Amino acid sequence: MRKVGEHDRGIATWLMIGVIMIVVQVLIGGITRLTESGLSITEWKPITGALPPLNHADWTSEFDKYRQTDQFKYINQTITLSEFKFIFFWEWMHRQWARLLGIVFLVGFVYFLTKKRFKKEMIMPMAILFVLGALQGLIGWIMVKSGLVPQKYYVGHVELTTHFLAALILLAYTQWFAMSLLPSFQTKVKSPPLKNYLWLILV
């Protein structure tokens, strides 16, 4: 077992912050689903979409885009601009928190990279982590797109389930990666029973 240093603990702390943020993201996603807010934003703008509508004209423009969806035409014909702002908020917050999560990971990665704190054995887990994060964002947009096609009033169940499961996998992997850098965890995984049931415990 390799020796764990202060650098590892710093990286583990950064990853655990990510774990907490992923949990919050899942909770916001649940609220977005329960309030049926997922289709309120019909475009994917990773950068410019960070800013919400700032005036009445902007809100009217976003509302007009939503009114083109079949969800509005067949389900929410009576929704007002005020009600639209409510569902828009939750979808925007869901995406905004994802942006913040990405920034936290990117800033932390650049910091530890420039400080040369990543060990060789961390390269592959880190690459997998970023692939899982990028894949989750892609699946999220595919899910939204599934509800914007003709005769679809909600996002697809398969896409929604895939999005949720991908979030759980990302959460479990990030937590495992963080804990694997801590000495107390490395001591415990030497015990066969705990090592055998590690992934079950994380999930």
C-alpha cells in the first residue's frame, strides 16, 4: 500500500466537495422532474445560457420558445408568464449548478496539476472521472431533446432513467476515488469482506 501524504488529502477533499455538489445536483434534478420543469429551456447554451433572462423582452422570448413545444400546446396551454418563470428557474438552476460543478472540478484539476500533486496512478481514475462528467452532461441534453420532438409531452423515460443512473455512477465513482486517497480507507479495504462489498456500499 502506498503512503498517503498531505497532497492526497487535499485532492480527496476537493473530490469530496464534488461528491456533495453531485448530491445537491441530483436533488435539484428531482425537484426539476417533480415540477415538470425540464422542457422549459429548449436550447443548449453551455456558456451564454448561464445568464437568465434579465428583462421582460428576454422572458417573452424564452416563453415564446416554450410555447412552440408540444408540452405547452397539449398540456400547459393555460400557463402564464409568471408560472413559466417558476419552472424556468428550476431547469436553469439545474443547469447552472452543473456549470458550477464543472468549474469546481476544472479549477481544482488545474491547481493540483500546476502544483504537480497528481501521482502517476491517479491519471487513469482522473480521466475516467472527467469522461463520466462529460458523458453525464451529454446524456442530460439528449434527455431534454427527447421531449422536444413532435407528439412528445415529456422527456423520454429511458433517457431520464439513463441520466439518473449515470449520475449515481458518477457519484459513486467520485466518492470511491476520494476515499481511496485516505489512509483510513486504504487500511479497511485490506479486509476481504469490505473490499468485496465496496461498490454495493457506495451505491
